[in-house]
Amino acid sequence: MVTALNDFLIAEEEVLDLSNVERKKYLQKIRIIKHLFLNEETSNAGICNHFGLSLPTSMGLINQLLTEGLITKKGQGKSEGGRKPDLYGLVENSFFVISIYIERFGIKMAIIDNNHTIIAEKSLKTEIDENPNIVDLLYDHAQALIKNTDLDDYKIMGVGISMPGLVATDEGKNFTYYLTEQQPESLTDKLERKFNKTVVILNDAKSACLAEFRFGLTKQKKDALVISMDWGIGLGIIMGGKMQDGTSGFAGEFGHIPFIDDGLLCHCGKRGCLETEASGLALVRKTKAGLENGQTSILSALAPEDFEKMDPSMVIDAANKGDQFAIKMLSELGIDLGKGIAILIQLFNPELIILNGKIAEAKQFITTPIQQSMNTYCMMQLKQKTTIALSDLGPNSNLYGATIAVMDTIFKNHIQLIKNQIN
């Protein structure tokens, strides 16, 4: 009986020792493990339907996985006329992933188990541009986090890192940040050498979209968009039931569409991007300017050090207390953002748009002006088919998305290894 996923995964030379029939069975078991990781408790009938297997074949594979110790019974599902079906899921603590979310002004780090539970986490306050040696920084803090949990390093499958910027996951490079650190090898290569684990880096908006696609409101949706609204603005695209990356992996740079002629200089090097007017950075900049010009607000009472460190949540808190200036700031941001969303609706014709991130926590203070702006700028025939909703995954969607990306890569590589040896 195995106690860790790594005990179950076999190397290429071990695959060669299996018969063709054994390879096919092993391949199906890997696919079932992946399915349970992404979908949690599932019945035998659910596995049959998903993989097109007969009930006896599926039950035989489940029984083998039960004996091998990777899955367990998780209770019973709802009856559909007969007895309640048994539900199966992954055994707790059979594998873990280190998940890291690099933000503009901080880093969140967590260890997440195979049932998507955060078992340990920590946060660092640091600006993204102030970390030239990001590999050592992440490794040192990750090792400290592992030490505090007494986890067996063998059970940690890999490291997933969600970060802002132009991130090419396949190349393992961020073309916006940590440029000097990526010479002569990619950021992913350096991280894998340091951690001695599988490492996947991906754009923060795509990470949030991946979490929504697997666990959130966009699950089972064919055409949906996920807009991440934090310090910047990002977009995840789901079309035809698949996440879309684009040729270079950069699809979804929504925050950098041209919005205002001769506007402010954006960090991307262009002027007048949407992000300069409708992001968390813009909200804080405009709120500070209003307060400095004498606007009446409870935010006027902030101590100088708090004023300097203002973030979007402070403006949202003020709005929730009825502060009219804060409400006005959020409304203006929502109207600008709604103009951009109207363009997206007319380009993609989605059935659902999910808003997540710090700005989404403003709820009605942001959704109402967005809807008003959409009513003004979007064609009625398209708008009426699109629903706007707030994410229900909470503040850790980026961490969950990075975890999924790591395990997707591991399962994909292992499945391909087996398929290459099947005659």
C-alpha cells in the first residue's frame, strides 16, 4: 500500500517493464486520480460516464486504487431511485503543493493538500521590483514554511507561482519582471534546480481563471471571462469550454488596451491604458489626489504613514461605512471598467463574466456602475445574454489556480509518458 502519490508514479524504465495491458490499466488509474483531484468525491457511475468505461471495468480500477491506498470511500451520494451510491475521493495527505502568489506589494505563500485545503500559509510585505534574487527568497521562505508543518518533503509534488506581468508558462519566463534573474536560463529552470521539484509559473489573471474554471462559477461553462481586479487588471478567457492562452501565452492583457489619448504613462511603457484609470493603483492614486485637494472623507483622518500606504481595501471599507467620497471614487472606476467590459462582451459574447480580486470586494459599489456603463456602451442583443457575477472562491483563488497548474503539468507529463509506450 502506498502512502504518497510519488510512490504510485513510476519512472520510464518501470513503464517498459509493464505489459501493454498493464500500461493501459495504469493509464486509466492515473486519469481517475486526476479526475478525483479536480472534482473531489465521485461515484463509480460518475467515473464511468466521464471516461466511457463499463461499470465493471470502472469498479475494478476503483478497487485496485482502494487496495493501493490512494483513494478511499467518502460517504454516499444522493439516490436516483435505487440505493445511495458510494462516493470515492483521494486519501488525505497523499500529496501537497507549495503555492505562491506574487503581488505587486506582497507575496502570499501556502502549502495546499490534495483535497484543496490550505494547511499552512504566510505573507510577506515586499514590492515586486525590490526582489532581484527572487529564487532564493521564495526557496528560503518555502523551506521555513515546510519546517513549521513537519511535512515529508517527498510528498510535496511541486511549486506553483502566480505572478503579474507577461508570463509565458511554456517558456518559463516573465517578460515584465525579474528580467536580470532570467539570464542565461529561464525563471522556471532556476526555480526547479533550486527546489528540485516541478515548478510552474503563470500569469496571476490566468491563475485566478484556472481556479474559477475548475472550482468556481465558470465550471461547466463554455464561454466565460474572468476579470481579475487587484492593483492591476487582468483577464482569463474561456471559450469553447477551454482556457485560451494565445500564441505566446499572453492572451488576456485587458488592462493594457488603449483607453485615453495621451493619458498617464503605464508601467507597460504605453500611455492611457485602461489600467491607468480603472485599477487598484488608479483608485488609490485618485483617492489620494482628492483628499489632498480637500475632499471631505473619513479617509482624511488617516495618519501620514497610513495615507502613504493606502490600498484599495481602505477605500472599500470607507464606502461600506457610507463615505460618499469613497463611493464616488469606486463608482467612477466602475464606469470606466464597464466601458472596457462592454468591449469584451462585443468581442467574445460570453454567457458569464466573473469579477474577482481586491476591487471585486467592493460588491455593489463596483457592480452597479459597471452595469450602468454596460447599459450605455454595449449592444443590447449581446448584453442581455451576459451575466455579471462576483467570484465565490474567496481571496485565495490565485493560490488554488497555481496548485492546479502544477498538478495538471505533472499528470499531463506522466500520462504522455505512459501513452508513448502503449502499442
